[in-house]
Amino acid sequence: MLIIQNEKILDLIHYHYSLQDIQTLIAFLEHQKTLEFIPLTNGLFSAAVTNDADYTGYTNVWIRDNIHVAYAHLLNNQVEVAIKIIRTLVKYFQKYQYRFQDIIEGKVDKNEVMKRPHVRFNGEKLEEISQAWNHAQNDALGYFLWFYCQLVRRELLIPQADELEILALFPVYFDAIAYWQDEDSGHWEEDRKIEASSIGVVVAALQELQLVVTEALLGDNFRYKDQFITVNFLLELINKGQISLNQILPFECIQKKPKNRKYDAALLFLIYPLQIIQGEMAEKILNHVINHLQGNYGIRRYLDDTFWCRDYQDIPQEIRTTISLEREQWFAENNWQLKTGEEAQWCIFDSIISAIFGIKYQQTLHPKYLQTQTYYLNRSLGQLTATNHNFGAWRCPELYYLEKGHYLPGDATPLLWTQANLKIALTMMKKSLEF
């Protein structure tokens, strides 16, 4: 079932695209500023252009979102944008490198999440925010390391000496927190648990770093204080993560309830763009998402997700934007009953599934993969806001949620992560049609 929010896109949507069709579609979306990314002065990007919904806090910067935005630009040969993001993030880490060091050296308890490296901050000032937040997010740090090393391996970035000092913190930090068994808040910044999606991002990052070290792209003095970051050290770290992944996948978390979670769409990112899960395991994860999390308007993050659940606007604003534990407490105190199927349906996943099937097609040239790639691209296009919407037309929402029986875009519209993933899906479709 294909639901179209803005019927004018029907003139551009096809079930069988030509290369010219995609080029016309991209030109149209660029003209509508659907794919416009407005950076801060230092090159970073706020999570969303929130207009009158600044209460969401999405004017701040998330490390995770910025790496996905950077990757989308890199894929489109906009290298300068990607490099500026990564180098500004290095400056932020330099400013707060003591966060890593204090945990590495045992000066603070890793379970005090406000003392971990902050993954959400004031982007303009490169300053931490005092608001309580679930900063134990190993995936966010892993994405940074993975992308930095990608740029180095592609010979697009030459590491500076002060950058190497920061880069060396990451593997030692991941070792200090025992990332392969560390309970973190992961992609969705919620209750801490041992989750495959976070472990997988760190494994992908360490694999990239190991290749960079093996190829001697960081010189022969890559170390944290007196500890050299060797290939063997990295391989041991990678192996610990792989063992954990082998135990957990294809699920997200196998701890006892309430932490246990079978299906989580964050696992898609291990298939693409990280590409550390392939073959049969990737098929299992894809099938889990499609069969258990896919809705008509988007894809749920996981079952029984309460963020932007049914009638979310009726919840006090200060509760909507707080950390998940406080939200769950409010639900319990106010007898806020939710049913499975009333979760928000997100707009960041269909485009990733489209890209995954694009890779399958490019590797095999099997028509069924191109057909599925097209279907999920069209689902992404169907999510663009309607002409008369108060957020404006042709915008990329974060999600659709159920409000008084109707699905509406959430307040974080447009979300730059959604834009980035749509940009990726369009690029991948163009690539498939060039075969």
C-alpha cells in the first residue's frame, strides 16, 4: 500500500524509473528545497528546522545525525561539507576530551551518564547542555570514528597531529567501558540495555580504524599516552564485539524483560550504510523490520514505542521532550494506555531499505531487487508533506503519529536525518539505473 501525502508528487512517481525520470525528480525536489541543508556557521547541522517548535530541542546538534548527513553528502561528492562536519566534531571532542580520559582512567563511573562524552550539544557554541540526557550512546561515538576513518581511507582527509590525539581516545575508551557488554541508550536515547545496534556500530568503526592502522595511514606513533594503538589490540576489541553480536543477532537485545527486544529498525544501519551485516543475517533483519515494524505511513522504531505515540500533543510539553524514564513514569501515573499499532511511524527507514535493495540489484542485476528498491523509494517520496501543510510543502518529517485517528507529521519537520536518507535513496536509484 502506497500512501501519498502530497498528490502533486504523483506526476513524478513511477513504478519503473528511467535515469531521466530520476534526474527530473531530483531537480524538482531541489527546486522545492526538499533536499536543502542549511549548516551552522561552523559546518555542523541542527537536527531539524523546527520553525515554531523549538521546544523539541532539535535546534541542538546530535553527533549521530551529523554523521548520517555527512555520509549523504559524501555519497553525492560534496566532500567539503563532509570534511567540515568531521573536523568541527573533532574540535568539540578536543574541548571535552577529559570526558573520555576520566572514564579511561577510572576517575568517574561510566554509569553516571552525564559524565560520559555528551552526544547532543549546542552546535553554535560547541558547548555541552546541562539538561539531563541519556549520553551513554556508544553508537554515536562509533559513527564518528567510522566516518573519520572512511575519509582517511578514501584519501580525502589527512589526519593532523592533534586529531590523532583525539582519535586514539576512542578505541581505548571503548575498551574501558567494555562496549561489547555495556548497557547504553543507543540510537533512540532511551533505557539502557546491551543492544546489537550499538555494538555493531562500534565494531564497524573499529574495523575501519584497524584498516587505517594496518595501511599505516596514521603514522607509527598512534597512541594514547604510553599505550600504542596496535592492530592486535584493535583485532581483540573487534573480536569481543563480534562474539557479542553473534549471540544477540538477529535481535536487538536478548536480556530479560523489560529490556528484551526482538525487532528494532536501528539494526538496518548495520546493513547500510555500515555494511557489516550481509547475507542471511541481513535478510533476517530486513524481514523482521518489514513484517513486524512496517506501517502504511512509515516504519516503527520498535513495538510499543511511546515517543510520539497516539495523541502525543495531549501530553504536557515538558514531558514530551524529556528522557524516556520520566515519560514512562508520567504515563504510569496518568494511566495513559497504549495499544500495539499506535506507535509513531518514522520516515528515516524506507529510504535506507531502498538503498539496501539498490545494493542487491547492483550486485546481481536481478529485476526483483530493482522493483523493491523502487517501492521503498516511492514510500519515502509519499511521506513528503502536503501542499497546504503548516510546516510547508515537500518537507521531510521525522515521523507520522496518530492524532485523533489521523496520521500527522511530528513537530520536528523537516528532519535533516530524513532528508539525508532520502538523498541517499535517490542517489542509489540513480546508480542502479546507470547499470
